[in-house]
Amino acid sequence: MAIIITDECINCGACEPECPNNAIYEGGVEWKLSDGTELGGPVTLMDGTVAQPDQKFAPVSEDYYYIVPDKCTECVGFHEEPQCAAVCPVDCCVPDPDVRETEAELLAKKEKLHI
């Protein structure tokens, strides 16, 4: 599953630089699949739509930091635990119950993002 940032976020920004997939963005900031990744061609998102790596998407949150589920691998293949949760001073980086993925799926996503 992906990690989400709850509305308890204090906008400290500690999580953002820790993400190996560049999946964390400040509230109100548009995101792209290509940010911090090596994607080169069209990508099928989790909802089944096809997107280009440099396509801009609306922010998931306007008010606080957020994590893009299509880029989050829970740090599988990089670290023992999600680094955003490890550094969060208010414990607002938690598993997203709506986005469940196996370790194999997370590793495959990591390989796709970092060719």
C-alpha cells in the first residue's frame, strides 16, 4: 500500500527530501511522474489512465504535504521502512487503507520508476 499524509501534518517538510521516488510534494504544488524518476514513455496509472512522464497533475492537497500513490513504493527496495514515516515529528505519514499493494508490486513500481 502507499503511504498518505494526514491532515495532522504541520508542514515541516522533513519528509520531502527523504523520499527516494520524489513522491512527496508541498501542498498546492503540481506534480509530474518524471520528477525525480527516470521514466521515458507513457505510464499507466493506478486508475488505468495513461499519462506522459512530464504531464502536470493537480495537487492532491492544497493545504499540507501529500504523497502521490502512483510514485510511492513505501521505500521498498531502498530502505527497511518508509522514510517519510521515520522522520515525521507528528506521525502523520501512515499506510493508505485505500491503496493496497504487495511487496512484489511495490518492487515492480520501483523498477519502473528507476530504470
